[in-house]
Amino acid sequence: MSHQGRGKCFLRDLLGARVALSGTPLSSPQVSDDSAKEDLNSLWRATQDRLKASVPDSTYRLWLEPLSTAGADAETLYLTAPEGIRTWAERRYSALIAEAVVAAGGRTTRVAFVGERATVPGHEELGGVDLNPNYTFDRFVIGPGNRLAHGAALAVAEAPSEAYNPLFLHGPPGLGKTHLLTAIANYLGANAPGLSVRYTTAESFTNEFVAALKSTGVERFKARYRDIDVLLIDDVQFLEGKAATEEEFFHTFNALYEAGSQLVLSADRIPSELSTLAARLRDRFEWGLTVPVEPPNLATRLTVLRRLVQESGIEIADSGALAELAGRIDANVRQLHGALTRVIAHASLMAKPLSSELIAEVIPGISRSATATSVEEIQQRVAERFGISRAELVGSSRAATPLRARQVAIFLTRELTDLSLPQIGRLYGGRDHTTVLNSLRRVEASLGEDDELSQRVRELRRAIHNPSGEGA
């Protein structure tokens, strides 16, 4: 197979088949019985056959084959896709997919893309978060920054409620906290099927609780979360500022702990820095073992890339290509995955081999740890580039230009310094970590689809690192 088509397996791995929280297959949220589920699957297989016949093979493998169904209603077929390709697939191929669905005998007349954790409209009361079956202990790459976290998670999986309870993992996004929580759930599903296990995010917990207050009833919600053996909650920092949900989670935590159930939690910082959470919750988070998950070193990043390439069968044009990529992305594993996805996409679309030269062309060579860049310099450079004052940049204006400039400045500050999210927030007008995290996500999402913004960010990186000669 040529390098243009080798992205297939890798992109499929990023998406992965989904399983229910109990370890059993998960049907589409709104499919109420097995026959309806099979009808939807059959329709999608027929649609895929038509799509495959209507576009070049490399296009199909890269942009259409990784898609999967999330459900359907009377008019709309809902699809999910890996984050790295979802925007492009939606923009370029929605109409083509809709035509193929109709040609395959479907009654829906349009398609819509939803996130992999989203709930299809009309079924919000079901809640829950799917498990990625690829997130296992065997597939977790161990390095100096995550060895303790991996060992603690494995100990909990092998002996729930006997090793560390609660187990609290903390660290910036993209370092493997979700992988470890999901690995615990997958391990228990395979080796302790008699235990009831529930993995979710604090955001999903909040959404379910709000939905329960409005419709399904709080008692049903309580039964779903308190009558279980293991509860794994991701991103508990999301509970900050949500008094009612925080109160409910406090009682849920107490009920499970007193019953001897295992609790595993993750956040983007240590419990004591969750400043707006009630002290009683922060204290409880520290009752067991608190473990950091730190950025991977170069050797770990290179191991991650080698494993991804080996599993996907991608052809590498020169032996130094992966080392080149590992040296250019030092923030987190998620960005490393995204960078490899972008390189594969460019290799396919431009019919070029995956080489060091292509990586240098696609991925900017900026290492966050390679410089002691000051926040003041970043703020000044960004303000000048967007034509505003530094005061406007860090101020409260929600106008489009200052807002976008602020998001870019926060993104570059996170990338080019070692500051934590709360520290960055304090340097940008006293904003909380949630605002900082939202800015990071917005810029990251836009970089893959906004060429003008991507160019502007590249120019700013060069200017910040080479202030005496921006064009060098």
C-alpha cells in the first residue's frame, strides 16, 4: 500500500470502536432495540460502499472511512469523527454523505457531526461517556513523568478499594490522565465483570444532574452514581463554580467512600489549587494518593511515535523523521498524536513521503522548554501583531479583535512557558483556569482550519524567538 493510503489504520485507532461503560457493546443513544441498531449499521455500511466508489481511494481512507454513526432521528444522521479530521470532513463532505445515505435507502435528508462524547439531541437524559477500548495499560507508554501514575492506576485496577482510595491524578491536558482512568475501567470490565464500574467526566456528571432536576428525577440519578463499586471521574475542575452540582458530588463521594467503593479522580492541577471548590471536597480529594502526570521526555515521545507508526503501517522515508517530530512537539502526548495526524494528511494530500523535510514544513520547530520567554514579551508581540494595546489584550473587552488576540497570547504563553493554567490566568487580567483552558481549546481547534490564523501564530513564534530578525 502506498504512503497516501497508510493513514487508514492510524486514524481508525484515534477514533476506535466504542464500548459501553460496563464493557458491553454500546448502541447508538437513540436506538431502542437491536433490530433498529442493525438497520442503522446496515445503512451506514451501504453508505460507505457508495462513498468509496465516488471518491479517490486515498480520500476515502483518510477522510471518510474513519467516520462512524452516533445515531439518527427522522431527518438527520449523526456522525462522529476523530477530532483531527472532523471539521474538514464536515465542511467538505457533508453534502456528499447525505446524497450517499439517500441513495443507500436512508430516510434522513441531512447529516450532522457531533463530538465523540456528545449526546444526540433528544436523548440528553441518557448521559454517560463512552470508553475507548484502545485505552489500556498495555498501550500506555511509560516514562519518567508518568511511571508513578501508571503504577498507582494499575494497583487500583488489580485491587479496587484496597490500594489507594481515592486515587487523584493531576496534570495539564493531554498527558494521559484520561487514558489511565479508562484503562482502569477497561481492565475491570475484562477481569472483574461482577463489579459495577462507571467512568464519566465532571462535565457529563453536571449535565446529567441538571437533566435529572428538570425531567428524569434526582433519585434515579443518585441510584446510577451511588449504587456502584467503582466511580472514575475525569476533569473534576469542571465542578468549580457549580454550587448545586458540587453539593451533589460531595454527597455522592461520601456515599461511595463510606460504602467501600473505589473512587478515581483527575484534574488539571492539585486539589489545593481548585480554589473555588469547597474546602470539604478538596480535603476529601487528598484522603488517598495524589499523583502528578508530567510531560513526556524526548525518549518517551519517540516511543509513542514509534508505536503509532508500527501499529498503523505508515511508511517512513528516512530514519530521522520520527526523532525530528518528537523534538518539535514537547507539550503533551495529545499534541504529538495531532502533529502526526497532520503530517500523515499532508503526505497523503501532497503525494509526498513522510520525511524530516515534510515534518519541518508542516510542524513549526518550537520547543516550549527551549527558551525562557517572558509573558510580557509574548503579550507585547501579540498586541502589536493584532494592532491593539497590551492593556486591551489583558483587559475585559469582548470585542472580536482583543478577544482573539487574548486567546492567541494565552495559547503561546502555555506553549512557550512552563506556567500552570492558574498562573497564566492571573497574568491575563485575573482570569480563572477555565477561561484559560477554553482559550487553548479554541485556538487549537482553529489552527487546523484557519490558514490565516495558523500563519499569524507561526509568525508570532518566529518573532518571539528571534526578536532581532523576525524574517530570519
